[in-house]
Amino acid sequence: MSRRITTIAAAAAAAALIASLAGCASNSGSETAGSDANGAAETVKIGVVGKGDPQWPAFVEAAKAEGIDVELIDFGSYEQPNPALTEGELDLNQFQHIVYLAQYNAASGEDLQPIGATAIYPLGLYSKKYDDVKDIPEGETVAVPDDASNQARALLVLQSAGLVELKSGGTIVSDLADVDTAKSKVKVTALEAALIPTALPDVAAAIINNDFVEDAGLSFEDAIAQDDPSDPNALPYVNIFAARADDVDNETYLRLVEIFQTDEDVQAGLLEASGDTAVLLQTPAADLQASLKKVLEDTAVEK
């Protein structure tokens, strides 16, 4: 749930976040993370989508150097890691942004919580047929992801690109019913995110989640439109590590977040995997959890 948009202001904000996180970490007085009562290395199971991405081998090695064995569990679609975490099959997952997590919690009645940020990514519109949004003819079809959180964001991208108009003006809970078809330039269809790359030749354009851009034979630079992750209103789209509510203060898990956020090889791998599009973040967990609460409240109001 991912360029060149990093500004001086964003860098300053990131520095403040780093300082904040470092301050929180220095106050810990718990036992050393990463070992059990006998001093043996722990194994932490983390669910991901895209186990082959370069940040993950670096992360596993960095964690192991601190006595924490990480087992990555790879999933083929976004629908699987949250139920697996809820059922205890995982200790953490890292694949989603806050809005997606809010949608899961609201639908399932669960209370998974973010415990650390990784990055925020622009969401792009891609096409095999057109090099510019302006070239897309009226009445053509554009595909968006069918999961609620990414669909709302995708529709906002289409609206910003002048392809659709949303009746509400656009919110984090917009869906296809919000598209004003009479005032929109294109038709919109929803498909499972993982299937959109194969469907791209059959539509005028499509919003493709970053995890699947390369599957479509594209690079991130091929996007003909995208949103701006440096916007302060983009916080709900920050990608996160998620844990069960009882584990938000687990020292080992928080140490793993810190390793991910500070290890140079991990961060370089994350940038490589995103085609240098990721805006790397160390947003405090409390801010992420407050954002999740706000999204859940807004979603309840919309309902």
C-alpha cells in the first residue's frame, strides 16, 4: 500500500521525526530486544507482499546481527496478511498504508495497530496506449484497484488529472458510486490490484499500485499522472508496520522498526525497490495511531 518530490520542508520534517523517534528509543529500560529468557535469538514472522524486494534481505541480515531472526512470509495479494496477523500466524506485517489498515479494522472488528512508518509513495496512472493524460479520448475506460482504500486514492488521482469528477469532491472513502459519470471524461472500472498489470493493454490507462508496476513491464517514470506524497494530508497513506494491539509496546518489534528505518542498506534497498520514488519516513508510532483513529472516525461518519 510508494520522487523527486522531497523538498527542503519535507527534509526538515523528516529530521524532526528522526529526533523524536530517537528520543523515544533512548528512554527504554526493558530487557534487550531480540533474545528470549535463555539468551537465544527470537524468530519474528513478518508478512510482506514482495519478499524478493532488495530491502528485505538487507533487513533480515541487519536484524540477525542484533540477535533477532526474521522470517519473511510472502503473500500474493493484499487481502491475506491482515487476517494472518489477526490469527497469530504472523507477528507483524508490512505491506499497507493506514487507510488500508483502517478499512480492515472497520470491516473485521479487529484492532490491528501501526507501530512504525516505512515510507510514502506516489500512486501513479499508467498507460500502454497514451503518453499523456490529455491524449486519452472521452469515453475510454480507466482501471482502478477494487480494494476500498486504494480505490479512493486512485479516484483522487484521476480527478486531479482531469479524467473524472467526484460528487463529494473526493474523500478517503470515495468509491465508484461517487464518480459523476455525466461530468467525467472517462469510464472507470475496478479490478483486483494484482490483476491490473495484465489488464493494462485492454484499457486506456490504469492506476497501478507500486508493488505491481514492474509486473506490467513498466518503470515508475512511465507514470502519466500521480499524486503528491509530500502533501501533509497524505499521512493516512504512509506505509506502516502493523501489529496486534497487545503488541504495540513490544520491544523486539519496535527495535525491528528502528532497524528498518535506520539501516543504510535497508533504506537503499527500499529506494531501489520503489524506483527512487519512496519518501522515507520515521513518523512516531503515536502519530500513526492517531491518524488511524481519525480515519476510522471519518469512515464511520461517511457510513
